[in-house]
Amino acid sequence: MIQTLSRVALAALLLATASQPALAQGTARSAPVAAALPTPVPDAQDVRYPGTITLDIDATDIVRNLYRVTQTFPVQRGTNELILQLPEWLPGNHGPKGPLNQIAQISFSVDGKPVNWTRDPVEVYAFRIPLPANAREVTASFVHTSPISGQGRVSMTPEMLNLQWEKMSLYPAGHYVRQILVKPTVTFPEGWTVYTALDGQTDAAGRGNRVTWDPTDYEVLVDSPVFAGAHAESWQIGRAMEMNVIADEARLLAIAPENMQTYNRLMDEAVTLFGSRPFDHYEFLLGLTDKLGGIGLEHHRSSENTYEPTTFIEWDKMAWDRNVIAHELVHSWNGKYRRPAGLWTPDYREPMRDNLLWMYEGQTQFWGLVLAARSGIQPKDVVLGAMATSAGYYSKQPGRAWRSVEDTTFDPIINSRRSRPFTSLHRDEDYYNEGALMWLEADGIIRNGTNGAKGLDDFAKIFFAANEGDYGQRTYDFDEIADTLNQVFPHDWRSFLTLNMRTAGLPAPVEGIEAAGYRLVWKEEPNPARAGQMASTSFLDLLYSLGVNLSSSGEVTQTLWDGPAFRAGLVDGMSVISVDGQEYSGDAMKAAITAAKTSKQPIRLIVQRGETITPLEIAYDGGLQYPWLEPAAEGEQALDRLLAPRATAGAATN
């Protein structure tokens, strides 16, 4: 009996040993067990936060770019902990971009007495404040250290500021943000003019530079940024619609009346397109600046925009720079009022799902181009040039072979707009421009199928229909997009959208251009959109010829994967010192490319990378190439009709 049991035990031991990974003789490996996660931050509930939070921001330190913040939070008796969060997933950013790293010197007190606090070890955007019995109020104070130079987007200069509430305020966990009431106050530099979509602006205690607004919910507050500046002007451009502009210098505000009139026409065209307004008033916030960080960001009743400083006073020269206004206005309908279900979240803690950005941003990009042309904010040839630039790039972009457009919708999360060495291979946020080209093709399918009786305008009027003045939200999904397209014109729209947005390895997206009566062609001079951008920002676009872009000093800023420059070993970070024996200049480089077209000789460069200087030869004889769109036949084409004005004067004031 004893002998039998020993054999059974031995067999069990051998079996157990055989199932374990082999270890080196004489060694042992420690094997910890995962620690339990701490009590989670509570999910948002659709219940009112008790009381009204006060938010007080001192924005007067325009030398050090500091915002000093004080907030008070009423708390219910019997609560033993308050969890406060900085917004992490920011609306319009499509990713977790809350600048937690810019919050410093934070402290909390309860009923006037300092308390220790802890940061949640898992959700580091959350601060946990213990509360003693019968606590009534928590006060938070901290400094938001806005970038000064090279640390991120500058939001404050000696002449102006762009205050974004979500980057310098905390909110209590456990509530939908629409259920949290806040009364905001900001102290601005003396004499500055303040613009925002917030309601009920008053001077606090009779001090002109200290402004208080009516209590509003935190969702509306975050959606209502502030532009303020020493040099400012405002124009009425429709019923309860204003163009509010701040500038580096007063002279930059001197726009000709006929040019400002294009913004009135933009509102007329937008209201004619969509049929109704999902806002009670609308404020364009625009900076004419090269000191404040560039921005184009949508909000429901306003938008944050910047132009190059001289865009108002050099109207024709700077036509390439003006599309952002039209794009961000369209977002009031597409992105703010109608929003993909995965991009609507109850607070700024819940992750966003970006996979329908080809509708949110792609169709907005399409309508932004169309409305810019219809209103005259941009000349038609500049809009055609912008379309050509996109089509030309996608005809050469190698990343399309492996990555779908819809997969690029996750780039705001994956890459957060950081630079990469080979963007053409990785792809970028191509749901904007390739999305727009797809919607041009959809317009062509509808027009051709209805003999010109209908187009994507008809889709917009149905899909974005709003109760006048309603600045709430209505969500949508893939099926509603396809079903609404079918209301306009029966077609296999699900397959169309799936093929174009969810499939890699497709040919260049030019079918919409061709269906609209135009074609993509190549010329030796840049199209009007690209020419204006190159002249104003001092870079040389050779992406379609040598496969490289260069700064004015010869630094390589982009290299096309597997293009001629790439194959020769020219990459980002190198600088071209000389070309064919001449000191580098843009003109010398273009002359060398043109000469090689006849000589068939390699283009000889001397390049520098760090301390190393190296000769390179680029085998290329195709000459300068830039993409253009031109009519495929004589006479008016469908694309001409799409870009033609539709509105009657004054539509936005009715």
C-alpha cells in the first residue's frame, strides 16, 4: 500500500514538473501576483452636481504667460471625499490631450483649512481630496503655465490671449458635465477687448478688466473659449453672428469692406445649405498673428481661428490662408450638433472613439472648400488648387497601400500630431482631405444618378436639419449616414463607404474629380493654393518631383518614402549646402531639376547632417511637377456648378 501511494505521488510530481517552464539549473524565478487596483474614479451619472462652482482666473501676467486659477466647490454634508479632474479627452482634439503637465503649484483647502491631497495612481488626471465631517466647501488653487517658446502652443502674448477653460479648470467626478454649474470670472490686462460666446458678460465690481459671466454648465463653458487683445475689432455678419478679431498690430485689422462682405456671404451660403441654425448666436474668434499659436478649433456657438498677420490687408496674396473659417463654421452643424455616437461623451474622462472622423472632419472639409468658393472667401482657383494638392499627394503616397483612411482616424490618439520621419509611409490624418475627395465622389454619384437634379446639398439639408437655435447634440452612426444617402438617391452606399474609407490599397482617389468634369494634371509651376502657401511660409515643395520639401535655408522637412531623394539617402534633418556646384537656394534647386530634364544627368548635392558633410547624387530627370485640376472638356462642368454661389443676399439675417 505504501509502495503504491509513493508511485502515484511520484507520477503527480513528474506531471507537475513537466508542465512548468524549464529553468536554468540552480536558479529560481520570483513570481509576483498582480496588486489590486485602487477604488476607481466613479463613472459620470446624469445627475446634478449640488450647488454652483466658482471659477476665477487671473490672466494678467502676459510677460510670464501665467494663468492663476482659484475654484470653489460646494460639497454635500456627509461626503468623505471629493474627486476633481482636469479634462483629459478634449472636444475637437479627438484624443487625450489635456495639458496636465502645465498645471503646477496646486493646493486644496476645506472650509479655509489646507488639506493633503493625492493623485489617483491609475487615472492621473484625478485629484483625491479627503473631506472631514460636515465639510461645506473645497477651494482649489493652481497655476497654468502656458508655453512661452518651444514648449507647445502659445496661448498668451503681450498683445493677446486665447483662454481655453478646459486647460485651466477642474471639474468633479461622477457627473455628466452638462449637470455641473459654473460661474466664471476672468481678470484681463487693462484696456483689452474680450470676445466669447458665453452669455451674460458683466464687469465684476465695476472693474473694466475683470469680467464675470452668468452661471452656465461646464459643457457650455468648455465649448466657449475666449479671445482677448489690445488690438481688436468686431463686425456684424448676420443675425446674431459676429466676426471678432484680435491682431498683433492695429494696422492689421484694416480689411476692405468688400472683403469683409465675403464673411456675410459665407453665413448666407451656410444657412442656405443647411436650412437652419443649431445655435442662438455665433461668434467667429480670429487672431491675425504669428505670435499666438496657430489654431482652427470648432465650437457650437463659436470657433477659434488664426490667420497669418497680413491676411486681411494683403487679401489677394493671402487667399490660400482663409479656408479655416469656413471649415470651422461647418462644424457647428457637423461635429457639434450632429456628432458620431462614439465621439459624444458625458464627461472628459471617457475615451472617444474616432472611427467616423471621415464624416465628422472629411465632410466638413468638403463643405468648407465648397462654401469658401461659394462665398468668395477664397477664389475658385485657390479652392481647385487645394483639391488638386490633395489628389496629387494621394496619387503618390505609399502609405495608402497598407493603411485605410478610417485607420488614420486613430492618429489623434496614436500620434497626437507629432512629427515623424516618413509621414508618407505612416500616413497622417488623411480622413480630412481624402475624406473630402470621397464626398466629392458621392456628390457625383448623386448628380449623375439624378441627371443633375440632386447632389450632396440635399443630403446636408436632411442630415443636419436642426431646430432653429438648438445647440444641443444629436448623435449618428454609420447606418444613419448610409440610410440618409439612400433617401437622396438609392445606391449601395454601405459598400461605397466601406470600400473608400475602410479599404487599403485603392487607386488614387480621383473618381470624384473626374465625375465632376475635371481631371488631375501635372504642370511645372505650383497651383494657386500651393504657390501662395510656399511664398508666404518660405518653403520649397518638391514632393512630386525629387520627393522632398525644403525650408528656405535648405533644411529637409519632408521626404517621400521611396522617392528619388529617399533612394539617394536624403532624409529629414539634413541640410542642402549646394546644388550642382552652386550655393543652395530655391531657385538654384529648381534650375537644377529643370536642367536634368534635358541633360539626363544626376542632380549633385552637398548635404550636411550634424558635423558630417556628404556628396549625394539624385537620379531624376522628370522636371518640376505640381498637381492641378483642369476641366476635361469645354464649357461649364459639374464641379463649376458645385462651387457656384447658391444663396440670396441676407439669408443669414432672415
